[in-house]
Amino acid sequence: MKWGFVAPLVWVAVFLSYATAVQGEQASKNTVNNNIPRTAWGVPDMQGNWDFRTITPFERPPYFKDRDSLNEVEARGFERAVLEGRAKREELDVSSQTDLDAGYNTFFMDQGDRVNGTMRTSLIIKPINGRLPPRTDPARKRHQQFLTTLSQPPVGPEDRTIFERCLMARNSGPPITPGGYNNMLQIVQTPDHVVLQTEMINEHRIIPTGAVEGLPAHMRLWKGDSRGAFEDDTFVVTTSNFTADTAYRGTGPDMKLTERFTLLTSQRLLYEYTVEDMWAYFAPWSVVFEMTRTDADLFEYACHEGNYAMPAMLKAARRQEREGIIDNTWLPSWYRAQQQ
């Protein structure tokens, strides 16, 4: 499925003026907020369901140049342009669609229709250009090997991505990142644990908040080993001990992830995370976005039960083997632009 962002070029001229609205960095400073709900044991009460859909792009598109934020008028114009782009896509002649691996219409997508409450031009806030820092040579080499494997018929399930195998999902976390659909988070708190569950792939983490020693370095987990603590009114989660296959946006197993949850009001939750991995990236990078409280429920996402793509791909690969067909065109279209 293509997670791409619709670029509303028609609004480029609108973004040439300077925007004065700069929001969303308050999570970097721990403060005590007397106007938020609290648990019986005194910490911010974040419990409930949170919606993190947004049309704000992950990285800042080139047409925003050095603009880090939008004002209200610009944001509404940007949203209109995105909706117009979706409408035009629906008018395409599906009978001529040859890009079948990304031939989904908007019925299957649920990215929302609003820019994020931070009013930023990208979810990435550090580096200040709103884009990922360059990858190191070892990380680039591994990524190229990954693309080469995806280009060939799979020998087994291990040759496909962890998303296709329903092991993890791109927006389920850690860290949590808005994606194509299922952008919902449920939080449950006890005096010594915080539970985070995302609707995508029903992923969950049970994070201890007391003085619990972390796992030894040789014990590796798909979601890493998370430990949490409240710093004033911000819930800070540090996660390490990832597996080599987790590879969030190309990271290695020694990535250090720091997440920060700050309850701004009873209806707004600010989420910030920082990725530190000098094996993969030349510099740390950070993302910030707001979540909004919702009364909507989380539903089961039966990924494995509904994963008809995997047996279909393996069946097709075995047929090509029997027929002696050499095929290196298996790479999904949304990865092709990453080939060098």
C-alpha cells in the first residue's frame, strides 16, 4: 500500500509569505500543568483513546523550502488542496491501472483531512530542515541489499518485509507514526505500568514505570525493551535492545529511542520521539505531533488471518521456478524511487 503524501503544488505560491505561528515544541520542556486530569496517584491521566491521523507529511516537501510552520489560513488552504487531489485520484480510469501493487483508492485509506495541531510543515522537527539526516554507508549498503531481495521472487516469507509478514506495522510503533490507516492509540495506566496499544496490527507495549532494571544487552525484542518514568508532567519512555530485523526507517539493533508523552489538555496529547543511532544516521532526529482524544473504539486488525498476499506471492514464486522464469520486477512501486 502506498503511504505517499499528495503534494498540492497549486498552493506553492501561498507558502512564500512568512508564517508567525510556531507551535509544538512545548514537549521539550517539562512543566507542571494544573489544568489537566490526574490519576488517583497524582500523575497526568492519559487514559483513553487517541486519534493521530494527519495529512502533515513526515518529511518537509521541497516546496515548503525553509518554512517550518503554517498560519491558520495557509493550513486550511493546504487541506483543501489535499482533498482536491484525492478527488482527482478517484476520477482515474481504474481499468487502465497497471500499478496493481499500489492501486488502492481512498476508500481503503484513513489519513484524515487536517494538518496536525502543531501546524508544522513536517512531522520531523530536528534537523531544522524537516528531513531525515543522511544515512551512513553501512546503513545505505544494507538498505540496497534489502531492495535487491525485494526485487526477486521470495524463497520464503523471510524474504518479504516485516509489514507484509504482519510482524510489525509502519505506524504501530515503537515509535508511533501516522500512516495510511488505523491511526488510533489506546492508553491504560496503573500506578506501576503504562499500557500502549495501537489499532494497527493490535500492537501493544506494557511499560513499567518503577525502578525496574532493563534487559541484558544480548536479549533482543521486536519492539525493544521499554522503561518509563514521569518527569514532571511528561511521561518519558526509553527503549533499547531492538532486533536487527526491526530496522525502523533503516535503523540498527542498537538504536536508542526516547518518547515523550505530554498531556496538554484533557483533549490534546503531545507526542515527541527522538531516534539516536550513529550506525544508521549521521545525527539524531526528532518527530513531534499532537493526538486528539476520541470516543471511537479500537477494532481488531486481523492481519495474519487476512494476509492472503503472502501465500499468493509464494505460490507465484514457485510457479515461476517451475517454468524457469527469471523475474527481478517484484519490488513494490513505492520502493522503486529509493533504488540508486
